[in-house]
Amino acid sequence: MTEVDDYEVVRQKLVLGPLKYPKHRKIKKLMKVFWNEEEIKILSHFESADKTISLKELEERSGLSKDEIKNILSRSVEVGTVHKIGSKYNLEPLIPGIFEKYFQRNKDTEENLKKAAILYRDIMKEILPQQVGEDEWRLFSPLLPLDANEKLIEINKNFDVQSQALPYETVKNLIDKHEQFAVITCQCRRIGELSGEPCEVAPAEMGCFVAGPAAQMQIMMGIHGARLFKDKEEAIEFLKETEKRGLVHNTVFDKGNESSVFVCNCCGCHCGVLYPPKLFHTIGAIQSNYAPKWNNELCTKCEICMKKCPNEAIYHRFPIETDSSDEQMVLKDELCIGCGICAVNCPNGALKMVKVRNSERPEKNLIGNKTFTELLL
């Protein structure tokens, strides 16, 4: 009789809408970091990740008492690899879901945290790019920098909306709508630090931006690295500093064009949203509606835009022989995500963002019965 592999049984249940992971040795190794044999046996009786299960149901399926089940699962709940509400439990996908909660809580051993970090880094490089399709990437979108409307937008007469970005296209909308703000550690850059591959653009502490009541919630939950900004001005200065570093404001839209209260500040070398498409040149689905345009009379070819671009979408074209008029900074359209980082860092104002498309975001970003924001927070 073939012995049942409980890790494989659970892997097949870590599915939420389009979020699923293949049968792969590194996926199994990660699961073994998260759950021992006793824990995975209980989890094999769980439903798929979009459904909860009660203690009573687990008692009936496993043959163990409620107290035994609670005791076995207590560590998983504490470290964030199993979700619990009241007397009900449920699984969550490996990313987003467990990934954020596990590192945010920071409750596991240092050895396990490092093991998980190395495996997650490998998954982002090797597995994630091949598992997520264009429709799923479209759930994410770069937001233009804070001063986009005032300094960075050029009128494009080909579009009805000419002189400014729409509210849902810029991070400024989040600032205008809320009064409380917090920052939490960037888990993507943190796994880089834990795995010995730190980001050279910014530290993990310069992390994700949270607005509204959810900001205070991060402090109450004891999220690793969470801190409140004292006022809106400090929050604005933080966002401007992330832009200077070259970090992209990236969000999900939970209700049509209503952006999340959660904005990642992403680098192109570690971010789970930007990095995999960059590796496989499949960035079309995460582009904003804008692209940079140079004023060659103002441009000094200083290459700051090229160095700051998170997607390596800009190059310096030198003149053929002695014809200096041919020298210019050139955009690789197929790699540009329209984040505006090049424009906000141009010291001479030689770059403006021009609207080049009118793409709408998906009407609903529900994953099973959850939104992406609920998984992230």
C-alpha cells in the first residue's frame, strides 16, 4: 500500500484562485521548514485555502481531541503559517499570504527564518515567473510619484485626460484620503538580507507604506519593523526618500479603480512583483498608463535616469563617429513599467511622463473570497 505524503496533500490545498504552486522539491523543502510531521498531518485534513475548517470538524476527521489539535497547531498560528479566527482555521497560499505574515511576525527560530528566506528567494527566481500569468500580474500596478501632477506630467492631446494623472494612478491619492500612516519592513528585501543577497537600492526597513486605520493595526499586531509616522508631513518625506532611492510605489486595486491602503515600495532586484517579470521580460501586464519622454535640449546625458530605472529600461546611445547630435538617452519600451522614477530623479527636469495608454485595472481583485489586501495584511 502506497504511503500518503501529507506534504503533497497539503501542497495541493495551498490554492487560492490563480495562486498555486507546482510539485517541486524546493516547495516541499519550504513546507518542511514551516510544518513538522505532526502539524502537516493535521493540515492534511484542512480544506483548500479559500475555506475555513472548525475545531469540531478537525476533531472528527483526525480522531484527536480539540485540545490536542489546538496544542499541535499553536506554533503554526503563532509564526503565521496557519490562519486562525476564533475556533476556525484555514490555509493560505505561500505568496502572497504566508510569505508576508511569517516574516512580519518574526516569531520562528533564526535558523528557520534564514532557511525560509533562501527558499523564497529561489522560488521568486525560478518558479514564480513561470506560475503567474498576465491576468494575475495585472492585479498590480505602479503608482506615479507624489509630485507627478505638479512636476512630471506632460499634456498628451491624444487622450481625454490630459493635464493630470487620475487619482488612482498616483500615490498622492492615498496621502490625501488618510491621516494615519505607518511603514513596515519590506519582506522581499528582508529575505534578501537573511539569505545573504541584500538589496543595494534600499534596506528592508525602508519598506511598505500603510494608510488609514490599518496603519495603527500594524503596531497593535506587533508587526516586525512597524512604526507610525508622527504626521502627514513625515509620511510625505518618507515617500519622497523612497523615490530618490529608486523604489517604485506599487499597489493592488481591490475594488475596480479603488487602490489598496497598502503600497509596496519596490526595487527591481528583490520585489516579488517586479523582479520575476523582469527576469523573463513579461512586464507588459504591470505597466502604468505612462512612459517617459526626454527633452534633449535640457538633457545632459548624466545617466541618472538610467542608473535609477528599476527595470534597466534606459540606455545611453552614443553618437556614431563624431555626430554628437545622435547622442541621447533611449527608452526600451518593452521593459518600461511607467513608474516615473526616472523623471522624479532627473536633476534638470528633462524628463516628463506622457500618457501612452488608457488601461483600466480589473473590476475586482478577489482571490477566492479574499482580496489581495486581506492576504497582505
